[in-house]
Amino acid sequence: MLKYSLMKILGIETSCDETAASLLDIKNGKVKVLSSIISSQIKLHAKYGGVVPSLAAREHVKNLPKVLKLTLLRSNLNSVADVDLIATTRGPGLISSLLIGTTFAKTLAWKYNKPIIGVNHLEGHIYSNWLKPIREFSILNFKFSKKMFPILNLIVSGGHTELAIMTDFGKYKIIGRTLDDAAGEAFDKIARILGLGYPGGPVISQEAERLQVTGYRLQKKLPRPMINSKDFNFSFAGLKTAVLYLVRDLLKDKKIKKLGKPTTAGIAAESQQAIVDVLVAKTVDAAEKYKAKSIMLSGGVSANKLLRTELEKAAAKKGIKFFKPEMKYTTDNASMIALAGYWQSKNIKTTPKSFATRRENKKLDRQNVKVDANLELV
């Protein structure tokens, strides 16, 4: 069987516009992040108001060798030859970005004759809750033992807003998802309407915080889409449209070409509050219905301070444990992919020889890593 008590895992993540690589060291049930390198493309895509797939893919081609070299250097490893397993994101995400990352990872697996495993990007986000800033923690720690199951996961990002019940490691059931725009996508579109720039989540949060200084409050209350629906699905397209109409009406009534800073901040704050209200209400209701012992927040939007605070308070009122990723692991990163790959590989029955020789175990062979831009969690 695999020597899971002692292994090094190289993670590679290129699902969207972040080029990332990481090395995890596992010894006697403890995981240590040796290095985590992320090359961001935000400045490149900001002028377009969103990610341009062709540009993202081109940057991945340029950045992957550099990111890998730095990852190995900071991990004090000579080469990929010193790695035991390669884990790479195979979906969901932008097809062009995924193909670049998986091809790079599979080439490394071929060159160094290493086992490789394809990882679901969303599952990686879930495992970001296990990554701690102290850089070392026990995967058998009481807080993260099976006593925390079932776990209700709220995965919320630019492309996804999903609620998934996790009954054990690797066992999920989707109980709710967005019917149109994801929460992160709504943030981006609302920020564009308000002329705040890209990415939308951080700039809207900054504008909302401005109100704490000015004390200004928007008189108009925006809708909370589907907050009272009987299911656990989401919809944020209507909120975006409501903001569009509100801005149009304000400019028309006041006969001005641009909103004032207090009004812009007020709309940003109300928009953020509307999104958070829906996310929190749905998540807590779902946790109660499915008798979840824990709630886990993950995905890019998990960096939103208001969401983190409000969801933690709501969970505490219901007596449900709440976990959130450290801020450095809220964005797309390769550490979460490496850790998800570790847990996934634990379920593969193999011998030391077949683990070391890719040809003898198809589940660890590079030919088995198939890209799927629409990959489901279950």
C-alpha cells in the first residue's frame, strides 16, 4: 500500500487566471505546506472587466515553468524527481486554462515517471479549510475528525455558488446551486455598473466599508432573490438587473452623468448585504434540514469579511460549528489541490511498485487525467 505516512505532493492549479503550484509534505499524519506560489493575472484582465480565456491560457504557458521552479526552490527540492505524487486540477474551469495546466502536469509525470491524479477544483476549495497559516497541522486533529460530519459546504466564487452535504471525505451530495449568475459573478457585474473596476468583490467591499466613515445610507432596498424559496437554489441575475435599473433611474432623475461617491458606496453596501443575506439564510436553513454538525465556507468569495462574520454568527446561534479558510487560501491555490489529491489517492488500492510505475495502475496514470470544464462535484 501507499506509504501515506511519508510523502511529498506537488499540486498544480490553472482552472482560471491564477497560475499556482505548491508542495505538501506529509509525515505521520501531519501536513506541512513547504511552499505555495501563485502568479496572479488580475492586472492583465482588469482592463477588460473580466477574464479573457485566450490571454489567461497564454499567461499560464509563460508562468508555469517559473512558478514550478520557485516552488521547488522554496521547498528545498532539487527537482520533480523528489516528488511522490502530482495532483493537478482537471475541472471545472476555463477549458483552455485547464488544458495548459494538465498538459504541463502530465508532461512532468511522463518525464519523471511519477503517479498523477486529476482533482476537482471545487473539492480543492473545500479542502482549503484544512490548510492553516501555522504551516503544519494534524489531519487527525480533533476539530477535523469525523465528529464534524455531516458538513454543509457553501462553495461560493466567481463561477460557482453551491451547497453540498459532505458525509465523509470524498462523499458529497449537491442540494443547491445557482440558477444563473454566481455570487462572485454578481459582484463583478455590479461593480462594472457602478464603475468600480475589477475584480468586483474586493472593490464593492471597500466601498461598503466607506459608509462606516460617512454614515450615509441608501434609501432604496434591493431585492434578496429567492431568499424565501422552499429550495436551496440561488439566483443573482435579478439583483444585478435591479442595480442597473436603480443607477439608470438615479441618473435620469438627477440629470447627472455620474453618481456621487456616497451614493455609489451606498449601492455597493446594499448589494453586498443582499448577497450575504441570501447566502447566509439558505446555508443555515439547509444545515438545519440536513442536520449538519458543521458548516464550511470556501471559494473566492469566502474572502468577503461580511459573509465570514454573518455566517459565523448565524451558525453559532444554531449551535453549528463553523469553519472558514484562512485568507491566503480563499483564492485559487495549488495547496488545496495537492491536499485534495492526497485524500483522493488514499482511496486507490495499489502496491508500492504500481504506485511508482504509472503503467501498472490506470488510476494513477497520466492517461487517466481527463479535462472536463463542466466537472461536477458528484
